[in-house]
Amino acid sequence: MKDYIVRATAAKDAVRAFAISSQNMVEFARQSHNTSPVVTAALGRMLTAGAMMGVTLKSEEDLLTLQIQGSGPMKGITVTANHKGQVKGFPNVAVVDLPPKNGKLDVGGAIDLGIMRVIKDMGLKEPYVGTVELQTGEIAEDLTYYFAVSEQIPSSVGLGVLMNKDNTVNCAGGFLIQLMPFTPEDVIEQIEENLKILPSVTDMLSSGKTPQEMLEIVLAGLDVTVMETYEDIGFVCDCSASRVEKSLMSLSKDDMDEIIADGKPIEVRCQFCNKSYSFSIDELKKLRRK
């Protein structure tokens, strides 16, 4: 299934909702960073959430950064997203091995205690920064808590990544449900009842459900209308040789002289996508002259 996001409303615009299929972007991230299964699941959930949050941005120049810092063996994750739902991200530690918890990958154990930070750069003098303590480390619950505390928006977030036996990504996706201030009490009660019996995100996706069908299950009994589909989403990194050159040229002349004096080519690796850029001594000398 191609990655895409749907944006919908329900209950006469009292509810706004997003759902996503993100298997391809998560598999690309797994390959780029060579992550172990539990790290793939954690990074995949963050990328999935970041894409849905990204399409809520107003302007083409706006950027969103979703960051977790934890005390667990994975240490943390950083994801950025733009208004198209295009994301990039990396784990602080790519390989973590933990025993399953209740038959599932122990994402909460890999992250453990810590903080979640949401940074929105919207072209203002200072970016908006919202920070909350992690509640479970499972990411979806932590985001639900973030929306309630930092943005005062009652929300429900569901995220999931299912791995194959060969450690490739079988399916990935999620949903984001948010209540408007005028949401009637009976609508809230209906959603709460739906959530009590809701299958997991991976159960729904692996059974062939589309993002639209996931929303119809989450918002069963309410009038769901799909407003927009975002098909340009994916793992997109904007690194390039020219950007790396500019970064090297920002070094002091003494630092550049020291690198050149070492007499060995250097390799610079993008933190987000793990792509490497090599520079020979002659190329470094040309940058030094510039």
C-alpha cells in the first residue's frame, strides 16, 4: 500500500481526524539506520505521528520537530516534519535488544523515563516549544498526554508498527482524533465507547484496512467525511553534497588545516538519513581556499 494520510471531520465538524498508512517510510528509515526491531518500532511510531502532525502546519515554511529524550537504552529519537507530511528522523541508538513485553516489542522499556518535546518553527521570532514528561514511553499515550497538557486539545492517538520475521516492516500507521471545544457530550461518549473495543492499529492494517476505514472504525456511529488526502508524504531528507560543503566551510581555518594535515580523506554522514559524503584532500584544500 502506498503511504498516504487522510484528513476527515465527523459529527458536524465537532471532531477532526487524521489517519495514515506509513509502511514505506518506516521501512526506508529501518534500512537507512539499520535499526533493530524495537528501535524500528519506536522510530516508526515517531515518524508516523510526525507526518500527521506535519500536515496540520499552516505554511509551506513551517517545520515541526518531535523529540524524545529517555533514560532507556535507546536514549532518544528526533523527527522533523513539514506541511506536506514529509518526515526525516533518527534514533540516538540504532540497535537495542530487549525481551518482548506481553508478547510485543518493548518500546516503553527501550525509551523508559524522560521527556517529550514538540517544537514548531512557524517563522515567528521564537519557535513554539511544548515539553511534557513521558507517561509510558509507548509514544501514542505520551502524545495524547502532550495534546491535553500543552495544547489543551482532548485527543486520542493510535500508532503501530508490525515487523516481519526477517525484521522488515510488515505494516505501519496510525490515527489522530481531536475534539473541538463545542463537541457535544454524546459524541465524546460515543468515541470513548469505540476506543474501548478498538482493535490495535497493526491489527487493522494487517487485516487490510485503509486509513479511511480505520477512521470509520474509530468514529463508528458518527458521520465521517474525508476532506483531504495527502499523497506526497514519505521519508524525505534534504541533505546534499553542497550543504555538507557549506558546513565544512563554516569550520575555522585552523580546524580545516588540521583536517588537511592529517592527510586522509574524510567522510561526513547525515544524521537523519545516514547517507555519507566523501571528500578527498584536494577537495578539502579547494574548500579551504574558498
